[in-house]
Amino acid sequence: MDVGVATYTTGAAAFFVLAMLLLTSWRGRLQGALLVAAALGTALWSGFLAFVFITPMPLALVLAAEIARSALWLTFLLRLLGAGEGVALPSKLRYAVHPLWLCLLAYTLVVGYVPVGTALRGYVAAVPVGGLFVLALIGLILLEQLYRNSRPSQRYAIKFLCIGLGAMFAYDLVVYSYALMLHSVARNLWNARGLVDALVVPLLAVAAARNPTWSLDVFVSRRMVFYSTTLLGAGIYLVAVAAGGYYIRLYGGTWGTLAAVVFLFCAGVLLLMLLFSGRARARVRVFVSKHFFSYKYDYREEWLRLIETLARPTEQMPLPKRSILALAQITDSPGGILWARSDPHHFKPTAMWNMQTADDAVQPVESAFVRVLEERQWIYDVTASGRSGTGGENVPAPDWLQQLHGAWIVVPLLQDVEMTGFIVLARPRSARQLNWEDLDLLKTAGRQVASYLGHDESARKLAEARQFEGYNRLTAFVMHDLKNVVAQQSLMVSNAERHKRNPAFVDDMIKTISHSINRMNRLLEQLRRGDAAGRPRQVRAHEMIARAIDETRGRQPVPEVAASDQNVCIYVETDRFCAILGHIIRNAQDATPTDGHVVVSLRCSGDNAIIEIRDDGAGMDANFIRDRLFQPFFTTKSSKGMGVGAYQAREYVINAGGSVDVTSEPGQGTAFTISLPAVQPEALPARPAAPVQEALR
């Protein structure tokens, strides 16, 4: 690697880091913008000259870059003098500086590309070189005027600026004077400029720190500064490697070239190891945060990373492990363990990430250790016997925590005022001391982690509750059907003593018992399948009505059929739909006196089959229909009802693609209308009409 490339790369990285640091605290002054522009311009200039060593460029472009870099620093100094720091500089000199460098720049760009003879080429190039010499001299004059005319109290703030820029302009003066006298550039002086300018950067940084009005309050992420610092370190490393390789090749004799190649290869491998070392990155990050920022953390970046880690679901890393990772990233911890409540009385380890502990590492909820974590929101430092900077007495660590290899701190997870768990983090890769920023950020992040874990636990319990709700709903429907079967059996038993010698009654009782057995078998089958419904099929709607009326004929008033379209077919589960119709008819019978009427009608309206059950009973008001009628587990029949019949009827009809409509007036009766999609009748087998069906026709 060429030494010039390494030195100028180092200079570019150094000034870029300086510019990024200056962008952290602007106070509204123009000096800050000019200083940042000068630093960025110098970084670009240095990078351009490093590129010239690799790919030769026209001399005019190199000289133009030199002029632009000097002009930026002179503009910054003129602004300082014009803002009151210096008052003795003649105004004519101030107004002459800008036209001078503008003319030099125009001359270089225009005349530099004009083809001239070899004899005149040196004279053409001598003009911008002489102009650069004059600009460097003007820079020294401006610095001298700035320092001399500043008040003694101000010299403390600008002293390092004058030293740094004075050294840079003085070095340029030497380089340009050598070029003017000998009509050539001293190669060693030219190659060293990048590194010389990089050494000036710390002086400029100190001067900027002593003059807050020179800085810009534009956000620069810590990641950018971190990578810039890494680039600067890499540049310095490459300079050292290039110097070492050059020395070996120069004094290594016969093996010099071979040794230089091997040395450069080993140096490259070492650089890669440093760049990919977690410990090295952690130490650089701590160094940057400690020395270049007023706050230790970039809270916006930390919070976004925390939320991203917690909200990113992966099969390989469930939420408990992601919770450990979210807190570990804040402190560069390589591992951790989560303790959560396994029961109301103990915390147990539930998740581990790059760290192991025994399964019996249980901590009682009522222990002094937990009480301190919960009441004081204590970040427990294991290595400092519990001290976390919050004050108070030291609390001894539990036995399992003392035996836990690599344990560093304990972060409580608080949800509201209750501690739902805690996370033990391992020692970070780079040794660090906890301060108030660490404690506050860890406490706040711990609360966020606790809320995510609490939400996840609530979602899990809700899923379990929904599963139980499904079973409870199925049980309620089955109990409702059992209640109807029991009601039929009770009616038969109550009439048995009086009609037991009547053959017709005996036949009817046998038929009813057979029907009850069939229904019970279907219920058992549904329970076995875990489903409250059977398989739907196409049936004639008037047959469903006939079955429902046949099951309710033993109650008063006896249902009547006003009209029944024999050709209307629907697609339903027969037993379930028949039970629904029977429930609605029985409700109408309960609400109607014995001398009243319950009328069932069937008609076809467009593509829908309309079944209407109308009674002239007590009726209901609009509020009851809207708020109570279809509310599950609400009943007006006291202990005699389950409160799921109307709800079950509406849910089934809606799931079948239909709708339910209820119209009622208190004292005027109720009309319960079911609308279902009608289907084209298939070749259904003819059934012998039951006696009740014959009577209804």
C-alpha cells in the first residue's frame, strides 16, 4: 500500500469525524456552519488526494482542490474576525481575500486545460502554486490578527484553534515554497500532509468544545460517529502498517519484499479480527459515548431497537427470549435469564439466552430481595453487592444468584406497581460502570418488557378461555336440548296414572320415548365429535314445521298451520333446525293463554323461504327485543330456562345464510320470522304422512 494513500485516507477520516461531532449542538451562529463546511471540505480534499495516488488526475483538478480547501478555512477565519473576535484587521484586506481565491480557482480550471508547450507548462502551473502560497500566508496573518486582537479572556477559547490552523498553514507554506523554488513537489512532504492534518484535528475539536457557538445542533446518530471513528482508527492502522512494510522492504535485504508481503497479509488479517471483535466494538462504543456525547445513549435509537426486538416474532426465539435480548442489547450483555411467576408464591426461570442456571433456582415472592426490587425499582448490581446507585441498604444476593456464573445485574420487570418477573444479565464484553443514565434506561425498558410479557400472557389466557367458552357453549346447548327431553318425559309421567290404560296413550308414550332416545343418541354423538351441529342436507321446509308441531302438540294452545308451501326446500341440519322451531313454538305457547292462538306459516318470497310463528300473547317491547331477547344466558323463566334458545336460534339461522326478525307489541302478540335461502327441490323420496301431518293439511 502506498504511504500517501494511507496518510490522506487517515486525514479524510479524521476531518469527517470532526464534522460529525460538530453537528451535535448548534446555537444558531453562522460560524458553526462555516466550520462544519471547512471540516467536510478538508475531508473531501484529503479523500480526493488519496484517490489521486491510485488513479492519476489532471494537475488542474488537484490545484483547484487545494484552492477550495484553503478558501473554506479563510472564509471561516474572516467570519470570526467580522463577528467581533478580531477588530484590527483592515476591511480592505477582508474584502480582497475572496476575489483572490475566486480568481485563482477560475484561472486554474480554465487555463489549466489549455494546451501549451512543455516550456510554458511550468510557468502556467506556477501561478496557482504562487497563489496557494499567498493564501497560506494570508491564513497565518488572519490567525495572528485573531489572537492579538482578542481579549485575554477569549484567548483561552481560541488558543488551540490558532495553534492547529497555524500549524496546518505553516506546513502548506513550506510545501508551496519548495514547489515554487524547485518547480517540483517534495514527495515526502506531500505524502505526509494527510497525517499532519489529521494530527491537527484534536486541537480543532478542543477549540470547538470551548466555543459552543461554533457547533451545529443537527442530529448525528451514534452509529455514524462509531463507524467514522472506526474508519479513523483503520486509517491510522493502515499508516502504521504501510510504514512497517516500507521499513521491512528497505532494510530486509534479499528477503525484504517477501517479508513485506507476509507482514501486510498478517496485518490485514489482524485488522479483520479487530473489526469483527465484539469486545473491541464494545470498547470503541463506550469510548465514543464517554468522550464525544453529552448523553451516553441515543434514546431514539435504543427505543426503536427495543420495540423492534420485542415485536419481531420468530419461531427460533419466542417472546421470553426476545425480552432478554432486548435488555441485553442496551448494555452489550452477551446473555441473560428470565425469572417469571410460576405460581402466586415463587419466581422460577422460564427462559435462558446464552446463559444457564439450575431449574431449582427459585425465588420466593415474599423475600427481602424481591421486596427491594419491587418497592424501590432496584437495578441490583451483583458485582457490587447490590449497590445500583439508588441509595439504601445493601441486600445480600440469594444463594442461587451468587452461584450463577457470569451474573452482573438484575433488572426488575414492573407492570403498574407489581413485579411480574426479573431478568439477570451477564457481564458485558467491555467493563463498564452503571450511572444514572443506565439505571433510568434499564428501568424504563424493564417496564416495557413487562408490558409485552403481560400482554402475551393475557393473550394466552384469552385463547384458553375461548376454548373453554366453546365447550361451555356446547354444554349449554346440550343442556337446553336435555331440558326439552326431560320436559317431554315429565309430561308423560304426570299423565301416566290417569291414561295408563288408554292404548292410544301407551302408543304415544312409546313413540315419545323412542324419539327421546334418538335425540339423546344424537346429542352423545355431537359431544363425541365436539360439535353442536350435525351435517346439513336438503329437506322440505313443511316437513320440519310438521315435526316441530308434532313435538309440541301436548301443550296449549295447540299450534295451527295457516299456510304451507309444499314445494319450498331448504338446506339445514334437520335435528338442530327442528329443535329451533320447537323452541320458538314453545316460547309462543308459554306467552299465550290457553284460549289464544299460535299460528305457523310457510311461504316463498323471491329466493327465500319465510317461516313465521305468530301468537297473540303478552308480547314484548322494543327495548327488550333489542337488549335482552338474544342475549345468551338471560332468561325470564327463572330456574326453568337456560337462556340460550333464542340466541341459539338466531346464531344458527345467520350461519345458515338467513336472518331472524322479531316484531312485537306489549299485549298485541309476537311475530317471529325466519328467512332462509330456498333451494331447488331434488328428487326427494316420498314419505308416508304422519297422522298429525294429515290433520294439518
